[in-house]
Amino acid sequence: MTSVELRQKYLKFFQDRKHKIIPSASLVPDQTVELAPTQRVLFTTAGMHPLIPYLLGQSHPEGKRLVNVQKCLRTDDIDEVGDATHNTFFEMLGNWSLGDYWKEEAIFWSWEFLVKELKLDSKRIYVSVFAGDDDAPFDQESFDIWKKLGVRKDHIFKYGKKDNWWGPVGPSGPCGPDTEMFYDTEPSGKGPIDPSTNPRFVEIWNDVFMEYDKQTDGSYKPLIQKNVDTGMGLERMLAVLNDVPSGYETDIFLPLMKKIEDLAGAFNVKSTRIVADHIRSSVFLISDGVTPSNVERGYILRRLIRRSIRHASLLKIDADFLEDLSKIVVKTYGDFYPKLEEFQNSIVDELKGEEKKFKKALASGIRHFEKIQGDISGKAAFDLYQNYGFPIELTVELAAEQGKKVDIKKFESELKSHQNLSRSAQEKTKGGLAVQSAKAAKLHTATHLLHQALRDVLGNHVHQTGSHITDERLRFDFSHSEKMTQDQLNKTQGLVNSKIADNLKVNKKTLPKQAAQQVGAIGLFDEKYTDLVSIYYMGKSDKLEEAYSKEFCGGPHAENTGTLGEFKITKEESAGSGIRRIYAKITG
Ligand code: SER
């Protein structure tokens, strides 16, 4: 079975059971959603994360039954990448009940999907339920439901919090006991049976019964509503369905793995997998607006790219490779995530830029590293970071390969004192990240105004082919074959500034895809297989029909155009045949 088929089957199965398909949220959590600071995470790590406000009781515009395929990124296990089951980026298939159905339906449908729809051998399925402790009782109900479905008692395991409890994300929030499903990859079923420890049992699905709200003091309060949150890892499931050892042997990874092997002058499975995994994550991160930097998300992206460059060099890949590999990722996923195609130019630019910066430094940095005698002092690690661009994790990895230690504490204090010296004015502001993302949201709003203004000035053949925002500027690629005249540029800029002066309100609305197209919403929406889409519109009133700009989008945006300040186009140039590119700034 292919990834395309699995996604479709899953969405359809739950759609037939009255679930609404919602689009995947961005890997970068929506900064405008009200969450406790402890629930804020750098990346979306599970399908439930964007749904936290609704799990806590807010009503979801699409109803109480939801299903989707969510892009996720987890970097806690980055050192495990290269084995059969760990990936940094992955897709999670999930269905939710927001205070609607409960254990009976959730477990029944999981079983029905696995056994009837995917036709897995029911005898090779094992399950586990929560054993109970001081905080919550043994999950008798789930245990009984599994038995009723015909699962043998010796296929049902009871585990504690470590294995059968999910959440919260961060120290507080919605959580609860879960029941997990495993598939025995050993057809004979012989040998020791322990799903929680033996890798022969692949965890394929997790049904979480969210009925608690963990408080910051560590206590558990019942949630206002009982929710079901399920998560199935697409890659693992595909491997099981195709009877292959890992996701790397499925259609998701095969073209990428093959290309890496073709380019490589040396053979090493682990490095090949690391390159494939990290490139895939990087492509998705860039398409969600992350750019390489030395802080927060940008640092994680930089680390992923640099680590893939380093493993490519272990594989003796000499030529630049990131562009070719990123295009394979876009091709593999572009159909389901059209945003990847839309942002292909930005993706290639960012990757090539990072490749250029780091490749030379890597070779000389490694030569420098080889000369260091004994363990790596904090100062030496900082030197590698500062002068050769080595993320500290790379130094640690290199050191470990040679049985050396790194003085990370000293490295951190070196880094801190350096940062204190060189910190920019903006980073100095308290909550630098929030400031940065508010600026990005404003630039994003400016991008929508620019898009509409270009259509007004040049005609309706203009549509977005790429967009890229940093905290400094926006960059917008669009279809138009001639160089813009100075007059056209002035008109466009003037139009955007007049809409800023009108202080239009920025509204968001979720509505069926067709209705959105009928009101003339422009732009690409994130996914093909969704019933409902969200659009942002800006106008003098709240009425969608009267809005100046209406565009498919996941946000975030400024609240009013009046906060954008002055809009200025700084450059107009070609970005390929039939495509123009505009750079612009705002002062707000
Ligand atoms: N949140 C749960 C998980 O990540 C189920 O979606 O496994």
C-alpha cells in the first residue's frame, strides 16, 4: 500500500463515520492561540497539539468529530534517527472526539480499521491498557472492550504511566490513560512476548482517553469534557502494511534513499537514513516559514541541515546535493501538501545558502577537530561553533565517535558571555521570539495586501508561486511575464499603503472549500483532501463579500492593517521564466 492510499483510506473511513476532515496545521504552532506558557512548544509534536483549546472545552467550528493527517516534528530522539522506527519529521493520522464518543466507539473503530480496512492479521495484534495508580484507576472499560472484540486475554497487557498514559504537552494540560496497539512483525508469533520492550512489536496506534487536566502543582483535575485523541504514525504503519523493516523501504522514502545511494561513494545505512530523514524535515520546516539561524526553531533547522551535510560527507557525497534531494521530497509530498510546490523556490534557496556556508567550514573544522588532543574543552567547542559553524551537538557527536568528552557546561557559559556581548537590540527586548513573530505576522498580512494589489494593477493572471518571510522583509513570487514598470510598482505600493491607512480589520473564517472558491478567495490552500478551509479576509466591515482581500491561509496575521506601518517595495526582479519576485519591507 502506498502512503497516498493509506492517507485516503484513513480520512475516508472516519469521514464515513461523521468526522470532518481538517487540514494539517503548520509545524510552527499558531502563536495567536491562547495557551498557558507551559503548553507552548517549538514545534507541533502530535495531532492533538493544535487542538488543545478545543480539548479544553472551546467549541470547534467543525464540530465534535475531527480527523486529519498532521505534520509533526520531534527532535528529542534525534540521536536514534537511523534505526528502523525513529524519524524527526513524521505524519500522524488522527481522529478526535471532542466531548462526543468515548472508549467503546474509539476502540471499535480502531479495530475495524486495522482488521477490516487494512486487513491486518488480527492474531498478530497485541494491545495494552492502563494498569492504574494513585492518580487514576485501572482502565477496566478498555480491557473489557478489547475482550469483547475477540482479542485474547494473553494479547492484552497492562502497563503503568510510563507506557499507557499520554500527555500533557509540557508540564500541564489535557492528558489521560491510553490504549496502544502493536503489531507482531514475527509471523510465527513464537518467542518472548512483551510489546513494550521488544522492537519486534511495532506500536502502530494509540487511542488516548483525555479526561484529565494536569495542573501545574502536579494534581489531576477532571476535564470539562471527555475527549478521544488517537494517533497513528504513518511511516510505521506503512512499513507494517508492506512487510518491510522500516519506513525507509516504503514509497515515502525510496526515491530519496535511492538518490542518496546513487550520489554516495561509500555505503552506510545509518548515514543514508539520517540524510534522508533530515532533508525531509528541513524541507517541511522551510515550507512552514522557518529559516536557519542560531536561535530557537531556526537553530533546530540549521542543526538538521548541517547534520545531513556532515553525514553526506561521511557517505563521500562531494557534489552539492541538497537541491536535488529537496526536489525529490517536494515531488513525493507535493500532491498532498501543495504548499511544498508553492514554496519550492524558497526551499531550494535556503538549503543552497546553508550548504554553501557550511560545506567549506565543515572540512576545515574537521581538520581542526582532529588536531585537538584529548577531551574537548568548552573553549575548543566554542571555537568550533564560532569559527566553523559546528552546532554543539555535532561536536558532541564527533567526540563520541572517538571516545572523547565535551565540556558542554563551559561551552554554554562561553556562548552566553559571547551572546551578551553581541546580542542585537531586538533580541534584547524581553520575549524576543514574540516580538519577532508579531513582525512576521504583520509581514504576512502585508503579503496578502500585496497579492491583491498586484492583481488590481497587473490583472487577475497574477497568482502566488512562492512566499518567504523573515523578521526583516517579505519576498513574494508571482506569475507575470514582464518586468514591472516603475509606474506599476508605484501604483502597487500606493494601493497597499492606502489599505494600511484604511485600517482594515483582519478576519478569519472557516468554510467549505467550494464556498470559499465561490466568494473568490485566492491563493493555495494547504491540503487537497479537506472539506473545510480557512480563509483570511480584510475589509472595512466584517462582511466577507465586501472584503478587499480574501485568501486561503493558515495565519497568523496582524489584527488590523493599520499596525503595519509604511509599506515599501525594495526590489523587483525575475525569479524564473514567467515568474517575478518582489522584496518589500514594513516599518510597523
Ligand atoms: N497524542 C497521542 C500521541 O501522540 C495520540 O494522538 O500518540
